[in-house]
Amino acid sequence: MDRSVPGRIGTTLPPLDVPIQTLPSPELLRNELEMPEVSESELVRYFSQISQFNFSIDHNFYPLGSCTMKYNPKLNDEMAGFPGMSEIHPHQPEGTVQGALQLMYELQRILAEITGMAMTGLAPMAGAEGELAGMLMTRAYHLDRGEPGRTKVLIPDSAHGTNPASASMAGFEVVEIPSDSNGNTDIEALKFAVGNDLAGLMLTQPSTLGLFDTNITEVVQIIRNAGGILYGDGANLNALLGRVKPGELGFDVIHSNLHKTFTQPHGGGGPGAGAVMVGKRLVPYLPTPVVEKIEEPNGVARYILGKPEKTIGRMGGFHGNFGALVRAYSYIRTLGDQGIAQVSEDAVINANYIMSQLKDVYELPYERTCMHEVVLSARKLKRDYGVSALDVCKRLIDYGIHPPTMYFPLVVEDALMIEPTETESVETLDHFIDVMKKIAVEAKCNPDLLHEAPHNAPNSRLDEVAAVRRPDLRWKRSSANIQ
Ligand SMILES: *Cc1c(COP(=O)(O)O)cnc(C)c1O
């Protein structure tokens, strides 16, 4: 910290009441590490100021597509903070954590109900880990049936990037399936790709184009007939909650990001929970543990950490991200059936409202009703004025709005993927729409304003390649990182 003054201290330690310890030998000490020397008030100001550099949903609108940055009610954090939730230890005897296990058991049941599946595994700690669990179950299933030759997983080109990574980590060969001109899975290409070596298909529904794949029944038939497993990426179930059950559509396994669809502050990459819900034939392979309920003869229920018969094993230490599970449970129970269905209605209406207001200013690649998010393209601005999706996004920062996801999905040139979520008011949406229109005018009249944006953020335009290849994350006395 540049405010450091030698000899200044920020705390007063009480007199020593333990034996003095000797330091490790000098070669183990890193004397070159300079500790900032500041007073307590300077330290508080320093951290308070840098905390304001963070952008968060508690500050402003955050339409980051596919990430579902909805408002997370504080009530759920409070529930997770109760001592009975936050101060228990995974090594405690089961008899002493019956309440926590009951909560997990009920969440398993509720998620299976919401998705129309037979059973839930709560162990995965991220969406991508849920995918990996699903792929490992797919592998175990085929091996168990004596079909080791099923080595291929088909993935549409509109899938989330984690899908091919997860399939390949589980040892499968990934085959890409193109989208057709409506943004659905291309049926002819799918038929051509299935064979005796088919392990399964991973489908994001709604797709990352924000569209409901209306070819779904045909897709299910083709994969079923070829003996494959149908995997659903339900990271964002916002558009389907209380309306469509993936299990009834024919999916064998689906994961949901509890941190997106349900609740959990997750800016900056965590923490999360990627519950996996499975149909009957995959139940024996679920990751360990699953919570089981045992009815005692005296009528009292007891909850235990169970191990599915042919489990793929653990997804990490202990039992999953328990705090995220508590929040999801609290969120779902607060909303109830009707509230959950309202979530999907509002999420879809908000996205379609933005689409209707901006489709003539930015380009709409697929002229269809969207689901919980809308993908627009900045292609026209690039062609006419040399302004890219990146420039538009950087300019949004100047207006205090978090940029949407950009350049994704890859099938749309200069994509702007906008997910308003259900928790925003019409005034906020109108403000966003106005700003997006204003930026389109600026692109025409003063493109350099956009090329050089952001102008009033703590950092100006970064060299993104250098930031990735040579990240400079350490404070050094010479640097002028933070003033
Ligand atoms: C966010 C997301 C994922 C990955 O989830 P993580 O929790 O970040 O691992 C997978 N698929 C889709 C469609 C997503 O939006």
C-alpha cells in the first residue's frame, strides 16, 4: 500500500500470555515481503474504497447472459448463517446434524420434483462439476451394460463451453452438431452423427441462444433409439421453472446451478452448487453421498449419508457446498409453487421486453420469442462504424451498467447476450434500453468515444492479452495500483 509509513501500526496487541516462539531458520523466511504499515482508520478506508471498485448486483443492473445475476434476497444468507447451519462440521456424528441432513434430503426431493426426475445428487460444487458427474455416470452406465464402445458425446454448437470440457474430462470424444437456421439442433446432422459408438448428447435447454429447442422431441427419439443418454444442461432453469419438467421431456440427467437458478451471491466465480438430477436408470450411479431417510419403527425419521449402489464416487471433500444448499432450500420454500412459476414468467417477459425494444437498433439473429435471455448482435455497428461488441460493453460501464456476456455464443457474430433476470423493475429495463440506444447513436457520431471507453471507471481499457498472459496481481511498492 502506498500509504505505508514505517513504524505506523494499526492495532495494539494485548500482553503476551503464551510462551515466546522462535522463528523458523532465516533461509525459510521471506524478508523481501514488505508489510504495509498503516493505522486502523487508514486500513478501513483502504479496504472500503477498493470494495467499491467491485461491481455487484447490490449496486447496479447486471445483465450478464447465462450467469443469472439476479437479486439474492438477504433472508437466505441469514438462514445459511444460523449457527446450526454454519457452525457444524462434516465429521460430526450424523445423530448430531439431523436438521442439516433433513434439509439436504428435502432439497433433493424438491429438485427432483421441479425437474421431473427420480433422484438428486447434491455433491457437485459447480455447474461444470455437475456436468462432469453426469458424464461419469453416463460412462459408468455404459460400462456396466458391457458397452465400452460407446465413446462419443454429441454437443450442439450452441452449448456452453463447459460441456465439451466435461465430456472430454470424463474420457469421451466430443462431436459438434451444428444448429439449423432457426437456432435449433440440426436434425439431419444429428441423425448422421449417431451410431453404435454413441454415449450420449449434451443439450443446453434453453440453448445459449436463449431459445427453446423446439426439435426436442425428435432429438430425444433419435438419442433414445441409438441407446444414448440424454444430458440436459439446466444451469439456468429460470425459463422452465414451474412450466416444463426436463424429466418429462425425456432427459436422463440434468444439472442445475443452484447459484444461478435459485439463489447464492456468485459474482467472481463462486461459491456454487451444481446439483444433478437423474432419471431411474442412472440413480445407482449418483455421486456420494446422497441423504437417505430411514423410518424407525417408533415412527421417527432418521437421516443418514448414503452411498448409491454403483456410485461414481465423491466429487470433492465432504458433502458439497452446504451453505449454497441452505440458500437454495430457503429460496424455494419462501417462494413456494406459485412463486417459482412466477420466476420463469417474469424472467421470460423481461428478456422479451428488451428484445422487442432493441431488435431494430442492434441485430436479432433469430426472429423468435426468446426465453430468459436474448442474444443480439453488434455486427451492424461493426460494419457501419467500426464499433465492436467489446466497445459497446466497455461504454456500458461508463453508464454504471455491467456489460452483457459478449462474443458468446460463438455462432453469433459480435454477440451480446443479455439476461435481465426476473428481479428487475420495468424502470431499470427502460433505463438499460435507453442507454443501449444512446450508445448506438454514439457509435455513429463519435466512435472513438466507444473505442476508448470506459472513461470513468477505476481502470481504463486494459490490454486484455497481457492481462491474461502476464497477470499482475501483487501489490508492489513501485506500482501505482491504487491511489
Ligand atoms: C454457468 C453455466 C455453466 C457452468 O457453471 P459453473 O458453475 O460456472 O461451473 C454451464 N452451463 C451453462 C449453460 C451455464 O450458464
